Amino acid sequence: MDEERPLFILAGNGPYANRGCEAIVRGTTKILREYFRDPRFLCLSHFQSEDQFRRQCQEEPDPAITHLCSYRMNKRKALLNVWRPETWLYVYRHLFDQRALRYQIYHEMLPHLDDAAAVLSVGGDNYSLDYGVPSLFTGLDEIVLEKKKPLAIWGASVGPFDTMPEYERYMSHHLRKVTGIFARESATTDYLKGIGVTENVYPVADPAFLMDPVKPEGIEDVLPVDEEAIGLNLSPLMAKYVTGGDLKAWTGMAASIIEGVANKTGMPIYLIPHVTTPTSNDHTFMQNALSLIKNQNNTITLLSPEYNAAETKWIISQMDLFAGARTHSTIAALSSCVPTLSFAYSIKAQGINQDIFGHTDYCMDPADLNPEVVAERITSMLDERTAIRNDLTERIPGVQRSALNAGIELKNLLGEN
């Protein structure tokens, strides 16, 4: 290991097309630079295409970050490469040899492990059942632990796994082997305590609370910064929770919500995408919803998907109120002290709000998402916006200190204090 410039591997993340994934990286590098001398970063992420990977490498503004791509194969990629021997090897390992498969998936990381000070699993909510059984990430853990390198599950929500009792028992055993679990909400630490995981758990806040906003060049032509406005983020993912997966029905409902908020408040509405991956694109979804609104009166603006995470945070920071579905869009708002309504379809939003405010009054359950209720809740919060903003101004510095403290705990774990 280069003692002068320690190397940290940030593994298991998604692409920057998910601005939350980028925000985690930006906050994490800020934390590590605070406590380690001139660190280097190797980001091994799960990309959806080679073009996406190349574009992220080319557009990375931080010279200390090098990107690597995991090796994963979906059905489409397998069919396109059915003639390749490595395709059949991948399929065989997927079916019969999980240990060999994880080494194939994370092959690009292996040459760098000896030089690494630690591996940080940085995907946020990967260790849950929200996207299926997280074998992709427990496989990463096993490689790092087999190589006897420090492993941190970093700024994460973990669980719950109680709908699969046998798997929950497995995860209880697995998580106790991890060097450190840096849990971003008390809901996570409480759950871990309930399954017997306590000795290696460190309460922190999400690293994205520390990401610095960056004003986009020429933004004044798009967004008049001196006018009152409301920011909305709605995602196609919400269809799973609101309409049982019926995307068409959810698109129509989203259109009614946008129109209802515009009519009720009379304020300009900015639709702000936060995830624009091919499989889950907020911009495309909100564009489709917008096309269903007949009388817009030029008060509703769909922002371009071109802005990166820091630029998107700056835009959100200009809003008088923000209402969002994507967790990290709401973190961008909360950390900017913008009154924020969270469309809370998972433990994340509820937990973050509970930890900041001591209540979940600014969260809405998917079952309550209809145009009238959303517009009423936003109007009510607008009436209280000064008090909410003042409350956030007092509370957010403590949240940011909690995020920064993760660096102190990591340094202690690595025996550098």
C-alpha cells in the first residue's frame, strides 16, 4: 500500500446516471479527504452498458477517481454473445459455482486489493430485499473478507429481511463478519440490533448530505433564480408501490398530481429528474406525464437530464419547497435546508425524516398519493416553509457532522489513530 496516498476501493455502486449514486461518491471522497492524506479512489461500479461506462470515465471531474466496470451478464447480453465461451462459463457459474462467479464479476478489482487501505461497499440500499436477494453484494463482501482486507458497508440502509426468515439468519451471520457497518438511519441500527448485529455497527448519516452544490453554467436561462418555485421529482419506480406496477395508471396519476399542485399553488413547477438510467428514467416518465396535461400555461418546466448530481443539488436548493420520490433527491433538498415532502415507499425516507425531525410528518405513504392530498400537503408545508427552513438550518449541521464522523470511525478501524 502507498502510505503517502492511501487507496480506497468504492465498490458496488450504480452509474452516475443515478444522481444518488454519484452523490454518495462525492460525499464519500469529501469525508475521506478530511481524515486521510491525499487519498486515491477506485470506483468499481455496475454499469448497464459499455457506452455508459466510457461516458462516465470521460466525464469524471475528479482526477483522484479511477473507474472500473464489473462483469455482469443479463439475458439480452447473453443472447447477443451466445457464441462466446465466456458467456457459457458465466451461465455455468451462475447455476453451479457461485464462488467462481463472484470472482468473475469483480475480476477488475482483484489486482488492486493488495494495495487498498479498505474496501467500501457504497451502494446505499443494496443490502435489502428491495431489488431481490442481494447476493451480488454479499459476494463482493466474501471476496474482500477472503483476502483479509478491511470491509465497510458504507452509509447504508440494511434490511429488513424478515419476510425470508432463513435468509435473515444467513444475513445475521454474514453481517457480523464485516469490519464495519456504517448505518445511515436509526431504523437500520435498530433492525440490526434485533437480529443480533451490534458490535460492528456505527451510526452515521448518508455521505450525500456533504456533497457540495455546483451552479450549472447558463442556468439563469432555464430557471429564474429570483422567483418562488416548487420542485417535483416523480419516478417510474413508484408504480410498484402506488398502482401495483401499472406504469400507465401511475403516469396518469402523476400527471394529475403535477397539474393539481400547479393549480392549487399558482407557483411555477420544475420537474427535476434524479435517475436517468435506461431501465428507470425519471425524465422520460415525467415527460410522458407532462404530455397528458392539457392546460399548462407555461408554469410547468421539465428540466434537462444533462445536469450532474452537484448541479442538480444546486437547482433543488433554489426551490421554495421540494417534493420527491428518489431518496437522494430529497437528501439534496434537506441538506440545502429546503422544506421537503418525501414520497416514502421504503424504510429510507421514513428513517431519514425520523432522524432529522423526530417525526415523519413530512412523509407521504404511497397509499395516500392522490392529486388532492398531495396538493393539500404541499400547500400546508408552503404555509409553514419559514419555520421548516429554520428548523432544518438548526438540524442539518448536526447531520453533516454525523456523516463526517464516519471518517473518524473508519480511521480508528484501520488502526491509524
